[in-house]
Amino acid sequence: MTKPRTLTHTYTLAGGWRKVSHQPLTAALADDLRRSGIMLVRARRGLFDTREISLRQYPPEH
């Protein structure tokens, strides 16, 4: 299993991008963020691998 991405920012239409405390982006955290109205995050894995991730269907089903 790969290392989970680390959450760095959340996005809302009203507030734009907001920096958050770094924590692993897990399925449970993604569910909590969706409930609070956040549907897009920035998360990183390593030094140069930063991605914007939609929480609409996170974690992705393989």
C-alpha cells in the first residue's frame, strides 16, 4: 500500500484556497470534509508531487 497523501489546503467558492494543518488524507477525513462542504483539496506526497484532488469520489475505486 502506498503512503497516503498529506493534506495542505482546502478550497471553497466563498473563501478560495485556505492553508490547513498537515494531516494524512484518509477516506474518513475526506468524508468529514465533504460533510463540511469542501469538495477540492491540495495534497502532497513527497517534495514535488502536489495535486489538486476532488473529494467527490475519494478514495478512488480501482
